[in-house]
Amino acid sequence: MNPFTELLHRIALLVLTPKCYKAFFYDFDFFNGTCIRATLSKGLGFGIVGGSLLVKFPQVIKVWQSKSAVGISLVNVCMDLFAVTSNVVYSYSSQFPFSSWGDSLFILFQTLLIVILVFYYNISKRAASAFAFIYFSLLFLLISDIVPNSFLWNAQFVSIPLMFYGKMTQGYVNFQNKSTGQLSMATSILLFLGSSVRVFTSVQETGDNLLIWSFVLASIANFIIVTQFYCYKSGSPVKTKKKTKKNKRA
């Protein structure tokens, strides 16, 4: 096999299983349903991983530039962080393909940055620093062999309703304010699209019901938040009418 063919072979095996590679390139079975679904899932998985590198940066930039986290629910971002951390640790310990959870790893660090910014602007700099230190200590503990897999499974199970509750909390805050505040529309739409595609890739690549249901509920919650951008078209808090004082006649 010449070097060029070897390179193409290696690239193809990133999205094809050896069995599907043989079916496509040796048997010329281009309509193999199983291989088409598996290849599509793998390709979408890597696409989501690549897209996840910047998925929450619009939100980070919006908070950073405005120097404000008004309208962002601390409960929501903390529940998001708990859910994505559980997903990463559980998937890593279960040795699932990186294409099925790599996006969660990048989203984890972006979500952590948002949480730290919310702590910084809404509470204090000291609280933000303390949270970051405690979080990284716990993350190191979770990815070590000290924590049993049964605990990680339970953490992933608990994270599903907590994640949904957190997103519904954000939705309720938006409803109360009749505004999406400092939320980024681009980030919310990308999260909805990513979680929707992840339902398909999780079915194909892991078959794990916990992951599948977590992405189903995430898709529903993300869709609700996305629709609120259209219901409350202005991204800024609702302006209140200023009271005018009547001029008193002398």
C-alpha cells in the first residue's frame, strides 16, 4: 500500500468501522443500511465535537463585554455544569468512542467559564475563585480510579432531571422578565441543534439509555429557551416607563 493510499485508509477509518470500510471499498456495497447509519453517526459526532469548540463562546463574550450576568440563572448554569461533568466522566469511564462525547468535554470548560463569570459579576471575585478551586479538585477525584463506576452511573442518572430543572429555571426567569437578558441566541440555537443530533449519535454509537434520555430532555428544554428569543424579541430587559413629575404652578 503506497503512502497516499495508507493516508486515505487511516482517514476513512476515523468514520468507518473496518467492516464498513470493507463493505464500501472492497464489496462496493454502497447501500448497506447499517454502515450508512454508522458512518453518518460517526461523521455527525466528529462534526459536533468540532463545532463544540466555540458553541458557548458567544455567551462568554456577551457576558464579558457587558460586564454583567443579568438574566442568567445561576441555578441553570450550575445544573448545566453538573450535567455535562457527569456526562464526560461517565462516558470516559465507560470507554465510549470519543466522537460520542468529545463535544461535552469542550462544552464543560466553556460552561465552567460561564459559571465563574456569573459568580464573579453576581456575587464576588472571591466566590468565583473558591468555586473554581473546589470544582477542579472534585473533577480530578471523579476521573481517578478512586470513585466506583456505580457512583458515576448514579451521578449521570441524577444529572438528567437536574439538568432539565436547571434549564426550566432559566426559562422561568425569561418568562418573568419577559426578556432573555444576557443569554446568547447563537449559543442557545447551537445547543439545541447539538443535543438534537446527539440523540441520533447516542443511539447509534452507545445504545446507552441514560445518555439518550439526557439528550432528549436537553433538546426539549433547549427548544423552549430558543422559542423564548422569538417570543421576547428584545434581548435586553424590559424597560420600565419613567414617571414624570408634573410641573407645579407657582
